[in-house]
Amino acid sequence: MSAQPSTPTPTPVRSFSDVAVGDALPPVTVHVDRARLVQYAGASLDRNRIHWDEPFAKAVGLPDVIAHGMFTMGSAVTLVTDWVGDAGRVVEYGVRFTRPVVVPYDTGADIEVSGVVKSADPETKRVTVELTATAAGEKVLGRALAVAVLD
């Protein structure tokens, strides 16, 4: 007798009535190490050596290997997609890259992400979340705004 595969329980989509301007989203920490950068480089086809080759990164003036900007951007928005309950509900997202995430070989790096609901439109049920992303105490994304449509 073989076990039946389990079907994951879908996460309910957040209800607009449960959200208010000023609400803080639960913060998350995304750890990134060199192995993860190499995996991302392969998946994204961005194989620039500054993301995996420490001597090369330093030779071009960087302090060490740095995370891909799009990796950092994608890591930050997971805070919103998890909070909303459905990644497809995020209908707008944009950031400004302010500093690179430096990823030391021995320790990796942590990207700390927090968010606050900045606006909520009852007609469209759209909420705008402002994200803050830091690494090593430095802000790495600016003007990070995500808009999601809720139930």
C-alpha cells in the first residue's frame, strides 16, 4: 500500500477588511550565501563574475562578491506575497537600488525586510506596502513599493 501524495493546503488570500493603513507586516530575514548566488546566476542567466568570483569582484573595486540586484528585489517582495497569501495578487512592484548586498564567503549575508501598509483603497481593494530592506545595517533598496489586490 503506497501513501497518497498530500495536497498542500492553500493559504487564504488576505481580506481587505483585515487591513489598515499603518499596519506592519511581520519582518523576514533572507539569508544569502555564495551557493545561493551561483544557483541564482544559473537560473537568471546573469553570470557576471562580480556575483561569484571574489578576486574579480575586488579587482573591479567592490568590497567582495555582491548579490544580484534582482535577487535582492525578489527576496524583499516575498514579505508581501507571503502576507497577501497569493503572489499573483501583487500587481505592481518597483524599487531603487541604493547599495549592493555584500556576501562574504564565510558568513554570507542577511537581508532584513520589513513593511508597512501606506495606503488602502476600498473601491479597488488595492493596498500599497512600503518595504524597507537592509543588509549589514545599510539600506539596500529605496522607494520599494508593492501594490496588491486583496479579497
